[in-house]
Amino acid sequence: MDFAYTLAGFSVGAIVGLTGVGGGSLMTPLLVLLFGIHPSVAVGTDLLYAAITKAGGTLAHGLRGTVDWQITRRLASGSIPAAALTLLLVHQFAPGGIDGAADLIKVVLGVALLLTAVALILRKRIQDYARRHFGDTPNPVRTARLTVLTGAVLGVLVSISSVGAGALGVTALFFLYPAMPALRIVGSDIAHAVPLTAVAGIGHWMLGSVDWLLLGSLLVGSLPGIWIGSHISTKVPDRILRPMLAAMLVMVGAKLIGR
């Protein structure tokens, strides 16, 4: 077990605990840029890492009644087939399979990070826009279809880059369900992330792009990091944390796209 990976897991876990965002957005580029892990292995390992860490969050939100399971099912009905199909297509048609798709993964990861940064900065404005233009009771049929479509888009992004299930998912739900309490939206998004990252992670495992020792090292550090970060989050203003995280994602995303 490598202590450097454990330290990285602790650092990312603390940021996730502080902001609620940053698991895939930070862990995957950290593994690629700092540790030189192959992009496909970094993505596959991070997906299973996310599935395990977010399972605890889902349990907590579920017990508190802050998960809308209908929304979670709608998202999953689009994301899980999209994730499986994306991995199959990459494996079949990318030169060298999933291992040969390193450049594609880096570009998709970079774009996903930039979109995540925009989502972090503009989340409140997006929610206010949705309230003004669609009201508190949007068309239920259209909303249901758009939720499934949102899940499909997230499935593609997450399966290739491991990024998107957090900030992008929450931002989309704020837009689609403007009257829903923020805590319920966050809980529903976390609950959806568990089956999505698990299915995508298992797909990467079947393709041979998961490092189990790396996964264990990350978990040893991240679990206490999340616990500590969540406890001190009330002492650090969100208006300071989110712009800092967004700036970090922009820099990392631009670096990955430019490589």
C-alpha cells in the first residue's frame, strides 16, 4: 500500500467533505497528472472508489428521507444503459481498446472538468433562471423525459472520464426541479451516482482497467478525510470554497485538453 496514494485519498476526501463536490473531478486528474497512472486505469479505479464512498452517503440520505427515488430511477434508466454502451463502443472501436483510448479519455475528462467548474460557479443562477422561466411546477412529462436524457448524458461522461455525477448532475436537477429542496436534490444525485459508478466501474474491471491495490490505498485515506472535511465544512464559507475549487478544475481541465 502506497502512502502517497493514501495521502491523496485523504486530501480529496477532505475536499469532498467540505464542498460535496470533487471526487472524480479531482481524484482522476490527480492520478493521471501527479502519479502518472494510465488514464483508463485512473478512471476505472476512481469509479469503484466513488461507488464505495457514495454508498455511505446514500444510506445517510435515505435514512433521513432526502432521496427522491423516482428521480433516481429516471436518471439511472438513462445513465446505466448509456454507460454500458459507451464502454462497449470504446472497447470495440478505439485502437487498442479501452487502454488505447488514453487521448480520448484525457480530452473528455478535461471538457467534463470545465463543465463542472461552470456548474459550480453558475449553479445558483441556473436555479433562479429555471424558477423564472418554468415556474415551480414544470411540465411533468417533459421533465421526466429530460431527466432520463440527463442521465444518459451523465452516463457517457462518467463512463469515459469518471466526472459528471456530482456537480453536473446536481446542477441539471436544480434546473429540472426548481421547487425541490436543495438537500433532496443532493441526496437524489448521490443515490443515482452509486449504481452508475458501480456499473461503469465493473465495466472497466471487466476490461482490465482497475488497480485494486490503488483502490484500497485511496479508500484508507479518503474515508477519514471525508469525515473530517464534513465536520469542519460549517466553519469555511461556501462562497470561498466553491470559486477556489472551480478555479482548480479549470486549470486541470485546460492542462488535460492541452496535453
